[in-house]
Amino acid sequence: MLQILGKTSSINVRKVLWTCAELDLAFEQEDWGAGFRPTNDPQFLALNPNAMVPVIKDGDFVLWESNSIIRYLAGRYRDRGESLYPADPCERARCDQWIDWQASELNRSWSYAFLALVRQSPAHRDAQQIESSRASWAKHMAIVEGQLQRTGAFIAGNAFSLADIPIALSINRWLETPIQHDDLPNAAAYMTRLAERDGYREYCRNGAP
């Protein structure tokens, strides 16, 4: 059976859990990370030298990096969710575009503000940097809003895809962080549409940022 190593409160672990829900994949989960088994344990480091969750073990196959994991699962178990990760090169590239943008651009924008205001990190107390992060986060959320206005449906087009999982989790993080929130009606409507999905209800809009 598929094994997932990582605590559910991690946004990156929730990407994997939600993907499993979409694919109706059974799994066993082990809690690793702050508050649970430490990821600097030699047993964990043997699987991921970066000491970060999530990690999966699918039989003898071990993989880390959340976006690589969800792509792997959608490809490996394609028969369970054929439309989740499109076969058409153009459609797949658009899906990958938003997955990669979430990791490289959107995540970077909210890092300081989130660590300061939600994680209460002592190392992130500079008010100017918090505001700079918040403004950058708002700018990136406006990009999400514009894309959803264009599609009128989901982040990569008319159909739900793998790209919606990291993007929706990021929107939830925005909504659950105590900062000034701009009015994003298309993002709000998007989250309402996603609320019809079991994976969303269990792993995204559950109040956990």
C-alpha cells in the first residue's frame, strides 16, 4: 500500500492527500515533522536528505517534493483519474505552469508574512518585511483572480485538474492568514465550486492554513 510520510497540517502533505482522494487511492500515513517524529531522524534522512515532508513510498519506489509526488501519482494511477493530469501536451503544460508557479512565485510571496502571523516565528518580526510580503502576496493573488475570471471555472481551464490542488490550498492559506484581504470574487466563487469535492472538504478548506 502507498505510504505517505508527513503531518496533515503541512500544506505540501495536504497536496498529496487531496490527490489521493481524487484518485480514490488507499494509503497509510505516518506523522513526521514538527510536533511528531523529527525529520532529521536518520531513518527519515535516508529517504529524503532535505529532511522535509512529504515523502512517499510506493512499493520500493521512494519520492520526495510534493509537486513531483502529485504528478507521479496522477500519472501512475491515471486509470483512476484520467482527466486529472491531461495527456494532451498543451493542456498538460498549462497544468504544469500553474503547479510550478505556485511553488516558485506564489509561495515565495507569502513566506515571510505567513511565518510571522501564523507560525509566530521569532525570526520574522520585522513589520516592514511583513507588509512587503503581504503586498507581494496580494499581487500574486490578483494574478490568480485574473486567471479565474478568464476561465470562469478552474485554474488551468474549463475542467478540474491537478493544478487546482496547490492553487486552492494557497488560496485557503491566504484566507486563513490574519491580514488585509482584497476582494476576489472569482476566487471566492472558485472555492465554492471546489466545495463539491470530497478532497477539498477534507484537506483544503478545513480551517488549516
